[in-house]
Amino acid sequence: MYQRLGLVYYLSNHFQDAVPAFQNSLKYNPQQWPPALFLGICYYRLGQFTKALEPLRLALQIKSDLPDGHFWLG
């Protein structure tokens, strides 16, 4: 539920609103790579680069062959 809400905000370029939705999604299941990836991207888009590192690394830890994860972490 939270992951979908986060995606709605993300796709609408409302990154600030997407952050808590993705955080809540990860609270319920920390082994999901999509909310981790999109949370990292949201932080990046908000200019919070240091905060973006942890969720992007988590996404790659869960799914190491994720091209978008490598792209955004780079």
C-alpha cells in the first residue's frame, strides 16, 4: 500500500511526499528493493545526497544486479 502511494507521489514529482510513504513501506518489509531504490532517488532529487546513500545501498544489497541502483549510486 505505502509503496504504491510512494510511486504515485514519485511519478507526480512530489518527492517530499513520497519519502514518508517509501519509509513506511520499508518499515513493514525491509527486504523490498523498490521502495529502497525510490527512496534513495527521492532523496537525491531533493538534494539530500548523503541521505540517498543508505537506501540506494540497501536496494543493491537486496538486488545486486539492479542497473538503476548502480546508476543513482554513481
